[in-house]
Amino acid sequence: MRPELVRKARQEAGLSLAEVAAGEVTRAAIHLVETGRMQPSLRTLELIARRTGRPVSYFLATDPIEDELRVRRDELERLVATEDFRAAIEHGRRLLEHDLPPALEAEVHLLVGSAHVRMHEGSRALPHVRTARRRFEEIGDPLLLTEALDQEATALFLIGDPRALPRAVEALERCERLRPPVPALQVRILLHLGSIYYQQGDWGNAARFYEEGLEVSTAAPNPRHIAMMHDGLSVAYQQMGDFPAALAEARRAFTLYAMDRDERSLVRIEANLGYLLLQQGEIEAAEVHLRRSLELCEQRGLEHWGRAIVLCPLAELHIARGELDRAEALLEEAHAIAVAGGERQVAAMARRLQGRVHLRRGDHERADRSFQQAIAMLGELEVSEWQRDCLMEYAQALQERGEFERSIVHWRAAAEIGRGRGTRSGAAMARLHGA
């Protein structure tokens, strides 16, 4: 036995001595085990393992070489925690060159995969998190298996793989069965599920998971995760037409991002606040936020990442003012940046807004071309709700200029997307809740 690992596992699980004892042994017995004054029976050791979510092998003594490898594993964990991801990946690569015990090998793969995920390198993360998942299944470690499933779902999400959703659902189901519960992990999985539905444009389910995540986060508050859920809710509410609620959520997210000094998130949330104010007709207030967002891009060297995101709502502001030349110039710039950076959804948004500019000018040929390009791009990306909205706007434009047959075709296409999306998301929710 390594008694210090009993205390470490208990503390990491957030449990008291009495909660580990669980009425099956005395609190004093757990204390004696932790201080090395008593060797536990196998039954007691299995109880400790079950309550803390660790395998029995975690608590057993190892040889000096394995102890040294565990020290290096702890250094890998520190590098990931301090967000030195490149150093973590290199450190993990060197560690994996050794013949590691199965549990230690699985932990190293999980940490390296997590570092790739945090750098948005989904394809590089997948081999590591999948290896970790298989090892934890073999070992029978329910907590770390759930962690690995969550990371695998996130890696799949990053590369646009539809298997992200069932993996995340499986992670949540396993997390809800953990005893004792692990609220911090549950919050993270709920956040990822909300993000998957957000990416699909399924705003109702995205909001549902973000709201549930905020409820659970009261037991495990993490300002960054809370900010991200308020941010996601802001967009979900605005897409569902509840602009006052969306604005309130955006302001909550802005306050938390400002405290955390998350530069990229501040750029996005300033742009979102500007967009929300614009939708409510507060054009002057909207411009303040949008200009501030552009300034942040320039000050922090984020022009290539964030500028396209800001230029689209800024162009929409100029369309609202009737300043069509200025709007078109901004949209051309936004489209070029988005294409160069592989941000295809932003590129589609720019094309849709260009269609709106051409409509205002009465240039139907160019408007048709821009809308059709946007609809095709959104279809390829499989973001059904975005595509449906674009189809509806184009159908309305065709109807207003008297092209009724073409208008009906696009209205029907939009309606078909709405029916298909409802069926798919309903099936996913049925799997999740056992309905």
C-alpha cells in the first residue's frame, strides 16, 4: 500500500473521511489507512477504490523505476494545467517511449490528447484519446474512462465528425452514474454537448444543455466554463428570437471573460454584444462594441483570427444605415480572411450578407449568385439551422420580386430542413434521457 495515494485520491474526489467510509467501515479506519498506521483488507481497499473512482492498482506500491515515471507523469499533468501545451506534448512523447504500466500509459495518452484538444488539433488528439479510452475500459477505471470519452467527443467535434454527439452522450451517461458524483466533469461534458448542438444550429438543445450546465456548475464553479455557457446561451437565445435574454447572457459572459482576460473570447463577445444591440435597433451603441472588438483584434495581434467575425456584423450595421459601398468593402475583406483561414461558416455568412447588399441595389443576378453560394456552403458544412435561415431569407426575396415558383421551391427546402433537424435531434434526446 501507498497510504499517501489514499489521501490524494480522496482529496481529488472532494470527499471527507466519513464519505469514503460510507458506513461500511469507520471514519477512523480510513484515517489509519491514510497515515500508514493500518494495512487495509482487500474489501476495505476495494471500498476506497470504488468511492474515489480509482482502480485498486492505483494504491499499490511500485518499484523505483515506476515511481520515477509517475513523477514525470505528474510533470506532464502540470504542463497541461498551466497551458504549456507544446511542452506537454513533447514531454508526453518522450514518456511514451518507455515501457509503461497500462494504467500509467493510459494516463499519459489522455494528457497528451487533452493538450492537442486544447490546441484545437482534433486529428492529432484522436489516436491518443482513443488509446486511453481502450486502456481504461480494460483496467476498469470508470472516472478516467469518462474523461477519455469526453476528450474523444471533443476531438471528433473539432474535425466535424458526426460521431462526436453519440460519444458525448455516452460520456454524460457514464458521468451521471459515477459515485461519488464529479460535478466539474459533468459541467464540462454538458458544455461540450451544448457546443455540438450549437455547431449544428440546433438552438433549443444547445440552450438546454448550457442551462443544465449552469445549474450543475453551482457545485463546481469554473469562471471560464460558466462564461462559455453564458456566451453560448446568448447566441442560442438570439437565434430563437429572445433578444433581451440574449443580451443579458452576453453581458454576463463579457464580465467573466474580462475578469479572465481571455482575449479571443473578448473579441467574440464584443462582436456579439454589438450584433444584439444592432438587432434591437440600437445602432450607435452597437457600433461602439463592434469598433472595440476590431481594436482588440489589432492590439492583440488577432487580425487573422477575429477580424472576419467582427466585419460581418459591422457590414450589417452599414447595410442598416444604407451605406452599401462601405458594407460591400467590409464583406469582401471578411470573405477573403475567412477563406484564407478556413473559416467556411464565416465565409458563408459574408456571402449571405453580400446577397442582401445586392438586393438593396436591385442587382438580382449578383444577389442570386451570392445567396446560392451561401446556401451551398452551409449545406456542405451540415449546419442545418443556418442553411434554413438563409433559404428563408432568399425565398422571401424571390417572393417580393414576383418569382413565386422559385420562391416556393426554397420555402419547401427550408421546411424540409426543419423537419429533418427536428427528427434527428429528437432521436438524440431520446437516447440521452431514455424517453
